[in-house]
Amino acid sequence: MVIAEKQRGKYETKTNMYEVKVHPQTDRLYHIQLSKKAIQRFLDTVKAENYSVQHLEYTPYSRLIVSSILLDHVGEEFCDLLRNIVHDRESGGFTIGLDGVTEDTDEYVIFSTAISYLLGSSNFDSMSGKYYARFSVKHTDNSDSYLRQAYRLFTLHTDGTFVDEPTDWLLMMKIVEESACGGESRLLHLDDWKDLDKFSNHPLASHKFTYKAPSSKNVDLEIQRLTFFNYNNKPGVSFIDQFVYPETIEEAKYLRDLSHSMETDESVTELKLPVGDLVVVNNIFWLHGRAAFEVNPNLNRELLRQRGRFHQ
């Protein structure tokens, strides 16, 4: 689906420190290009003021300080720009990166934190025990979920289904990639899904399904969630096929058919994300997953994830 012409490019702008354009792969996203000068000044200031990754982990207010340092170098209006894009139902997402200025993965963590804390606050990630998670995808895997299984489709889903806190936005950053072919981020905006009305108006759309996480997530809860709910008078969605526990054959078929319809929808975008770039999407009306990799014994990809809630 193509966004109406009056909506396309509404946030396009250019300053001395950054440029915002409609993303080349999908009209739903924007790509933000920071100037290399602004990136370098941000990293130099962070280093001069001794804001290490450990400092960000141990001292929560320092995460907001690095956000303020970024604004010092790109302009205060940058914060409103990011928030407006992610809240806007017609878009709800953007990509941005470090443009090769650094390959230091600690600086990737710091930069991603500066971006995320302009949007809101990161939730505690029980899998990593921190406010963010870093995880690798390699040739072999013996985990209990699809997250690290390289050679199968990681189906479309939303985050936060099995935790008892809001998960309004999601940030994913590629920080290492070696011998990788495939594995693109797959994205689907809820309003572009051709079967949205069919499944959101189904009697089971308002049924509360039980969600439980596997042991690797370190979350020992059972959460009851609606699949569809009202979000600013439009549908929001909460779904992941791996962790939902239907009680009847009818419920199982509804979930199976819903997932199949999403996976085969022609509006799914397979996003190419360079190392050092990140993507942010609104977790209420964007679904995300990952394409399968081509088999390679030397495969190594490391991703960084943050997810959290909007500031009020």
C-alpha cells in the first residue's frame, strides 16, 4: 500500500546536522542521515565526559544525559522530530546510523541509548539482565526459541507479549555481521495488511489469550492479552506465535490462519540494514520478524535490542 501523497514525506527536512528522507524501501519509514561531523562531536563529548556503557547500565539518569548530548550537537528540535514520526500512525518508524564514523560496538550501545531515551524509557530486558540486550545468531544453536535459529523464518510478531508492562516501541541495531546472506528484518505495518479487517473483527479478536515465555527469557509469568485492541480509535495488535497458548482447536486455527496471512502478505518489507544502523518502530501497529539466512558455517550476526514505553 502506498501512503496518500499528502502524507508521504511530511517529515522530510534538511539542516546542517541531519537530513530526513522517505526510506528508499518503503514509504512507511523514514531514513535519517546525520552529518559525520555531528556524529563525531557526539562521540567525542561522550568520551570526554566519561559516559561508558557500564555507566549507562549502572546509572539510569546517564542515559538521558547522553540523549541531551546528542541534542546539543544536532538541535533540540530533533527530539520532537523522532517522537512525531514514531507516534504518527501513517509512519511509526525510521532508520538511522553512525555512517561508518565508528566501528566500536560500545559506541553503538551509547548511540542507540541516546536515540531510545529521546523516545521514552527502556524496559528492563530479563533475557540480558540489562536495559538492552545483545545477542548473536550463528551457524549452530540450541536455544528454546526462534530468536537465534538462523536457518528458519522468524515469524512476524510484536514484542512485550509475555511481560506485564507497556512495550510501545522497539529499537533493533545491527552491530556485527560476518559471512551473512539473507536474514533481513521483515516488517509489516498493520494498516497495510490486507486481512486486517477479517481478523480484527473476528469473534476471537477480543478473546484474551494466555502468553508464557520459555526459560531463556527469564520471565516466570502468565499474561492474558487481547490480540487486537483500540489504540487512538484504530486497531493495535499484540501477537507472537511461539508464546501464545490457545485452549481450543478453534482458537489454534484462528492464530494459525492469522500468522499465515501476515507472513504471506504482499506488503511485508524485507529491510536491508547496514552494520551500525538501527531501526525504530512503533510496537503497537508494526509487526517484525526475520528472514532465514543462507547456510554458512562462518555465519555471525550480533544484534542489539531495546524496547520500552513512551514518555507521557
